[in-house]
Amino acid sequence: MSAVRFSRIAVVGLGLLGGSVARGVRAHLPAAVTLGFDADPAVRARAREISLADEVPETIDEAVAGADLVVLCVPVGAMEAAGRAIAPHLAAGVVVTDVGSSKASVARALADALPGVCVIPSHPVAGTEQSGPDAGFAALFKGRWCIVTPPADVDEAQTARVLAFWEALGARVEVMDAEHHDRVLAVTSHLPHLIAYTIVGTASDLEEVTQSEVIKYSAGGFRDFTRIAASDPTMWRDVFLSNREAVLEMLQRFSEDLTELQKAIRKGDGGMLFDTFSRTRAIRRSIIEMGQDDARPDFGRSHSD
Amino acid sequence: MSAVRFSRIAVVGLGLLGGSVARGVRAHLPAAVTLGFDADPAVRARAREISLADEVPETIDEAVAGADLVVLCVPVGAMEAAGRAIAPHLAAGVVVTDVGSSKASVARALADALPGVCVIPSHPVAGTEQSGPDAGFAALFKGRWCIVTPPADVDEAQTARVLAFWEALGARVEVMDAEHHDRVLAVTSHLPHLIAYTIVGTASDLEEVTQSEVIKYSAGGFRDFTRIAASDPTMWRDVFLSNREAVLEMLQRFSEDLTELQKAIRKGDGGMLFDTFSRTRAIRRSIIEMGQDDARPDFGRSHSD
């Protein structure tokens, strides 16, 4: 990990991702000084209590002053404001990255807010449904992919430093352009979240099936969607607003495919249903082979409690 | 468990559910003789190898002859044929139940196939994405709900015996009418499966995002859907064909709700998105409190491998 030549790392935003970055740095890059900041005083107080970072100053100026790496871990809709807040206090030679789930809009926002600063956006594809300063853990990134989307004109040596940083936290890294990232994530992450939020909402609104029935019988499939639909609402609102075009396009395709299945059910076309349901198993197998999910049945849920 | 006065229990169909019923009986009702049968000779051979039941005869006649309980564990589309196959060989006083995921159509099919026989349909709301004779385990039903849908004219003492049977296997039981069952399950199980199958199909068909990218970045949410979409295709084809009306109605409501969110994204209505995403967290909390899911973040997936 000698390639990581960052010695003072500021983490702005101390939720699930920021907390995990801070813990990851402390665990894997103990020589670096970590500074944590959150706009919410209660989160700062909690971060100090649990020693999330070496220092948790009261102001963002103090947090980023002298830092050679700043990791912005705020919702994507707050990136531009965070960029403007840190801009006057950045040291020369600093690299700014982030963990936002959409990249083209974040790249534009940070380029506007931080003219002349080396900005190399990142997206570690990792998370849980939990949020807040207590939710993070150092191993969150282990074995997960982190997509880095350097602007065309950026110094390659700086990109290499950012890649080495994520590798030090246990991630596997990939370089991609921001627009392609946004299309890939629209289908692998944003659309699944949108659909999960929708179906959980649909189930809550039924008159003839009670909420308590929905909860009781959730083990038939519904409960898996509720995990995703328990994710942070602010973060996800911002993702959909910032990656609007790609999400709407994927949603359009999904709706067309759903209409086809709806027609097959209406017509009683068992052959079409069987064929569709058969070809989806291979993808599951590949995801497990690639180490991106748990191979144990039912996610290894305990059946003995 | 003295209320379970079944002494010879035949399990027809030795997949995930049938295998779990057979193992559950052997574990929790050791005094009963278990007979297993599957239409597939390879499954019968495997069932004998792993001692899934006390006896695995070559014919369905031998399997059900003398049984006082028959549990049909075949796909719902095969229930009527299974009923007709066992009809001539049933002992007087036998109770027939099943594990099908839709109940009104199964009740009709079994009433047609088994005139004069005591049929009390059941649906244990439990399962994993695995299938086949090796997939089952005795604890599958533990703490899960089993919905029993007795016909109006059935002897209540017989219903009590069926309820006690499922309780002996560890399930919590609930009595419901078949039509209401089908609406509840349409939203808590059938619609989630349909949507999961759809989105996994949509992702596979994209031209500009490769299959390998979908797999690599699946940890952003998509992987949870692939688990459900790896479920048995025959079983699910039959569920959608047999519970068509309720599924189509729930699908219609889901589509309307999805269109509302689509409009909010298009118009940039962050307030509507935030409100929708906020009210879904409470349901997750209730599901965990009710013991129907794992409280650990990310389903307790290992982050250290």
C-alpha cells in the first residue's frame, strides 16, 4: 500500500459511507491522520464519542485545512454546496474525491464548485440499509468494486493515488467514464431501489390486505424488497434527481418487459413465463461466483431462531 | 404435540418443500412413518440415497396406501393430476393437504379430483431459492407462518389436526379463506417474484451495459432481486397462471404507483420522492420485530471474505 501517499485525509459527511471510510482509513492506513466533519452537530458529537476519526473539528475549514485528500460523503444533491464550503480552505495539491452514487452530475457540480482543484470522483458500490455515524464499518468495501471516473484532463498519477486509496480499503477498482457509470448503476442499483420503494408503498396502501398481514407473510419474497426500501431517503431522492435520464430510460425498458409478462399471465401463456423464469438463474450463479453475494440459501438467514 | 394423531404420512413431490416436510416429520414426529414419492425416478433414487423418508416406493399407489395424511408438494399446476393419481389408493379417513402458493385454484382442483375426501389446503410461507431433493431442511418452517384454508364444510377436528401438524414442524398457523389468502400472497410473494424476474431479464437484455458489468456491480441492490429470480421456474409459472386475477390486480396498482414515481423523477419533484422513500422504513422495522427477517445489516452477509 506504499502507493497511498496521502497523509492527512478529511472525510466530509459521517453517515454509513463516511463512517466506513473513516474507519477503513484508521484500520488500513494507520499512518494517515483522519479528520471527520458533519454538518449536523449531533453527528459530530457522536463521531467524537465513538472515535470515528482522529479529529472531528467544529468547522469544515478546520477539517479540510492541510488535508491532501478530501472524501466527500454527502448525498449527491449536497455535493455542490459541500464543494463550495471547502473551496476556500483547501491546501495546494489536494485531491478531492467522493462516494456519490451518480457520477456525471457530481463531476459537473464539483468542477463548478472547485475550479482548478484536482477532482477525481469515485463510487464504491457497497452499502447496507443502515445509516448514520454508527452504521459504518471498516470492512464495508472489502471485495466490493469501486468505480473511479477521472475527468479526461486529469493527471494520471493522481488517479493512481485515488485507486490505491480504495484498494487500501479493500476494494477492487475500475476506471470508467461518468456517463457509462450512470447507465450501469441505473440498472444495477437505482432501478432496483425505485422498484423496491414502489412495491413496499403499494403494499402499504392496500385496503383489503392489512399492513399486519403484509408483515406476517413477508417471508414469501416481500421482505427482501423491504431491506432495500429501508435505505436513506435523502440519499435516494438525490440519486434519482441527479441520474434522471438514465433511470427513466431503464425504467421504460423495465415497464415494457413487465407489460410483456402481464400479457403472458393474462393470456395464460405458460411457455413464455417458463422461458423467462428459466434464463434468470444463470445470472445469480455468476454473481455468487464473482464473490458479490452470499452463496448460502436464503442469504444464509438463520432458520433456528 | 400429542394433538398430531397422524401415524403414516405420505409426501408426494420431493423438492425443496416436500423434502423439508419429510425431514421435518422425521425430526419432530419420529413416531410417524414417512413415505416419500416423486414422479421423477432420479429424484426417488436420490431421496433413497439421502434417506429423505422411511420409505420411497416406486409407485404412488404404494406411497399413499394406508396413509392417514397425504401432503402434496407438487407445483400448483400439477395438483389436479396428483389428486387424480392418488384418488383410487387412499385409505378411508385420510386427510389430504398441500403446500401450494395459491389456494383457491388448488382447492377447486383437489375438490374435483378427490370427491368425498377430506381436503384441507395449506400454504407454509417459507422457502429458499434452491430446489430439488437436496435443498430441503427440517427447520425451514420454524417461526414461519403456515396459512391453512379449510373449505366451509370441513370437519373442524380435521382442521385442528392439520394445524397441529404444521405446529409440530415449527410453524405458526393461521386460518384464512382461500380467496383472501390469494390476495395477500399476490402482494407479499407473487408480485415480488414477478418484478424480480422482470428486472433480472431487463438487465440481461441491455446492449450498452454488459452482462459482466451487471454482475460486477450487483452489490448496489440488484443482487437481492437475483436471489428471488433464481427460484424454481415451473413452480412460479404455475403460481402466476393459477392466481392470475389477484396478481394482475396487484400488478395494476404497482404500475400506477411506479408511474407516479416516474412522473416525480421527470418533474424533479424531490419532496414527493422523499416522502415516499421515508414511509417505507417502518415496515422493515415491523418485519424484523415480528421475527420474519434478519435484523443484521445487509442480511448479515459476511464482509470479511
